[in-house]
Amino acid sequence: MEIDLKKIRVIGFDADDTLWVNETYFREAEEEFTSLLEHYETKNKIDQELFRTEINNLDLYGYGIKSFTLSMIESALDLSNNQVSQTTLSKILNLGKKMIAHPVELLDDVEEVLSVLSEKYRLIVLTKGDLLDQERKLERSGLSKYFHHVEVLSDKKEMNYKNLLDHLEIDIEEFLMVGNSLKSDVLPILALGGTAVHVPFHTTWAHEEVDPDSHDNNHLTLNGIKELLKYL
């Protein structure tokens, strides 16, 4: 699909699974969590319980590794009827710490693209999750020099975007959002009358999945972030 990018002055980038790998580590932790609880329930039941707990806790804890770790602990207690051992709980805590300490793995071509675009556009990071963790990852990534502003949002709905763009005095017609999630990075911006580019990641959290037939396909989908340079 062709979209008009001539008016674009500011480009917003999602962080997790757009700039660097993220969801892969959550999936690996889920597998380890399942193995720790396998003598209490089936893998399918454990996965379902953890996901249910994560969703129920979003309003309390928000997004990110710390929220995920608390949800794993709560799920372990529920699945075991409060019989889970202190050793297992300690291992679950260590799963979260391991995720936080994991080196940042940039996705292919990200730095090249940011280096080129930062010469012509104002670049900002618009991500959600835990503030400390996202700040830490951005620092470790070595990418902070390319961005004029970094914002860690509690959520990425229309009002979150509108409030931030108004605060930064960015006209929606001059703004382009780039991200891997249709639900969080594309659809809210389109609803505000803006422009968005979808760069899918090979793994998507179930909470971020949307029915592809439930919305208009009025956005650009790329095979990789480097394709942005063909349009900008």
C-alpha cells in the first residue's frame, strides 16, 4: 500500500521487538516457568493460568518484566494451591532477574536506519513497560544518541498518544509511528488520523494480537526496518 510521507517531520519508534529483541526472552522464561510447575498441572493449563494472571494484573502493575515476574509468582501459588516450595519461588524470581540482566540484542539494520533518519527527522522513542528497565535497555543499546525524546507510557492507546503528542507540540499530520504491534503501534495512531508503519516481529504476545480482518489496511507493512529508507 502507498502512503504519503511527504509531511512527516517526526518519527516515533516502539522499542521492544522493533529496535531490539524482547518477546523471545519472555517465551523462554515461560518455558522455564512451565517446567518448574509441571508436577502441578499440564503445560497448557499453566500457560493459560499465567496469561490470565498477567492480563488481570495489568491495571495493577502495568507492563514489563517486574509485572511478569509478580504474575509468575502469583500463578505458581494458585496452581499449587499455595504449596509451591520456597526453592521454586526463588527460581522464579531469578527468572525475572535473568531477563532484566539479559544483554540487549539489536534487531538487524536498526542502527543504520536510525543513523540515516536522524539526519533528516526528529526521532523519538514511544514504548511501554517498566521505566527503569526501558531506560536501562536504551542505555545498553547505544541508540540513545539518535533520539530527541524518550517516553515510557503506561499504555499505548489513543489518549496516551494524543496527550503526549500535544505535550510535545507535534502535529499528528507530521508524525509517523513505527512498531511491531498493530494493536499498540499502528491502530491507535490511525484512529487519531496519523500515519503508521508496521514492522512485524516473528513472535507476538497474545495480548497484542488482533484480528487482521477487524480493521482497514490503511498502513504500510514492511518485511524489515531497513525498508523504511525506501520511503523516507
